[in-house]
Amino acid sequence: MVTKEIEEQDGLSRRLFLTGTAAAGIGSLAVEMASFSAEASTQVAAADVASLPRVKQELVAPPFFPEHDQVAKGGPKVVEIRMVIEEKIMVLDDDDAEIWALTYNGSVPGPMVVVHEGDYVELTLVNPASSAMEHNIDFHASTGALGGGGLTHVSPGEECVLRFKATKAGVFVYHCAPGGAMIPYHVTHGMNGAIMVLPRDGLKGKNGEPIRYDRAYYIGEQDYYLAKDEDDEYIRYDTAGEDYADYMETMATLTPSHIVFNGAVGALTGDNALKASVGETVLIVHSQANRDTRPHLIGGHGDHVWESGSFTDAPQTGLETWFIAGGAAGAATYTFRQPGIYAYVNHNLIEAVLKGAAAHFVVDGEWDDDLMMQVKKPTPI
Ligand SMILES: [Cu+2]
């Protein structure tokens, strides 16, 4: 049905395609909820929020975090962020497989946002006139129908502002959810990211002891469903959205062509490997907006792991592999004790090795023979 409408390209069909409301179900629900939520949102006690200090957070491309305090300074703030939607070709692997990625700020995943519990997040979402499609954003960290999705539909050439109170401490996914089949289509074209809502007094262990980190990295795992032609080559398209009909078929197989970290195979290996030193504690936030995954640091552990992503719960300790449910983010800390190159993988090893879900940590420092040593080199038996 949708395919036919795209081919027709008349004004109405184009609009339906852009909004995703051509597909029945969640699409129409979203529209109804949008008007309902918009009404409710006008009742917000704007006066209280207006008295709060405002700070701008400069978002940066993953795997890096924006500058932030681990322990909040002062009371709640309004944290202003800006995301510009970018539809762009991204090369996914060494074989030049490519996709018209749908992105927040040009990266897959979108940028990490960091606030403290009780802060307000105020997002300006910009959809440039050059875009082909309508987009929006659903914050799993927020409270209110559709996570802001109903209040943020921006057509090409529009921008909007959404404010929500970060009432839940934890790490959470955000993603585009325009309606109907466009929801998985946009999410599996890269349109997702994560936000970290820290407790105001910082992260804590089982016994309330403070947990601090020296570095923080954001790993967004992404499944793509590229279509191939009759010669077994990935199909290339001239414009964003042109792959829609083919992609609907490949998505329905539930079999990704690629499962990668940070947008593409090799995005976090080689020159792009994550850096750390022996003795440093690294916070790793891992998100997967669509599909279950199971991070594992080969040669290390999860010292503290918030598997569900909720900082309200005490972290688990000493994990070998942890589970991140599709549609969620999780957090883990690890203090490196040995130098070397560590692979950080989705420990479905087929997905890591054959599909691409692997990163490297390059760790410098002194080797500790007590922890590990080669007692005898390989020699003939
Ligand atoms: Cu979108």
C-alpha cells in the first residue's frame, strides 16, 4: 500500500509517506495522542521552570560524552540541547554497503545527553528543509504519552521545542517514532541515541559508596536490513526513503544484514579504538533501540553493571556478560588492570564477528604477571 503511494508521488500520498500515517495502527494513535498531549502540556506550570537556571549542553558525536559533572552542582536546571536531523549516506563496511541513514546530528547513534535527576531537558529539534521525511523523537527517559513523540513531529523545514522533566535516574534510549511502519524503518536507519540521567549525588554502589569514572564512552548498537539485488549486491539508492519498499521486505525477515557499533563496521576499532589506561575506571553506556544484545569485554569484566539501565537499583557486580533488552540502554564500569587490546563485543559471536558488533579498547600501562603470564611459549609437543 505504502509502496504504491510512493510511486504515485502526488501531494497527499507524499504527505502520508512522510508522516508514516499511511500505515494503520500506531500512526493514527500518534496523531490523536498528539493533540491530547499538546493540550495537557499547556497546563505545565511554566512559572516554576522559568525561575530555574539555564545551561546549554554542547552535544558531541559518540562514542564521546558531552562535558558534565558526575555530581550535580546546585539545584535543578533547564538543560538546553539542540539536535539537527540529517539524512545522509553512510558507508557501513569495507564492501561499501551503504544506507541513507536517518540521524540526529549526523551520527549513528545520535549524541549522548547527560543531565541529573530533577533537571529539565529542553530540546530544540530541527528538521532542515532539505530533508525528505518527517521525524520526531520519543524519549524513554520522559514521562508522558508517547515520550514526547506526539509533540515533536517536524516536517522538512520545521523545528520544535520539547521540554521534559528527568524524573528517573538511569540510562535510556531515545528514538524517532513517526508512526506505523515508519517507526522500525527510522530506528533501523540509525535514528536513535541515549540519555543518561545521573542521580544528583552521582552513581552509587550496593552499599551506597560513590562510584566515579575517569572516562565515559557511549556505544550504540545498530541493526540494519539492507536489500540485495539479483546479483547479490547491496542496492544503492539516490535519495533518502527510496529504499522503503525493499527495506520493508528485509526488515520483515528479522535478519539484519549488519549489526554494528556506532554506525558502521570498524567505527570503534583501529584508529577509532577506545582509549584507556591501567588504573582508570571507564563507564560504558551501551544502547540498542530495537534488538536484544549482550555486551562482553573480552579479558575484563563488568565491575558494576546497571543491566536494566536504572540507577534507582543497586548495580550488579563482577559480571562476565550482561543483557541489554531491545529498546533499552545499560551501563557498566570497569577499572582496567592490564594493558593491551581488549575486544568489546556483542557476545553472540556470530553477530560480533560476521555482522560487525565489535569494538576495541586500547589500554596502556604496566603488565601484571601475577594476573596473567605466558608460562611457556607454544613449542612442538
Ligand atoms: Cu525519523
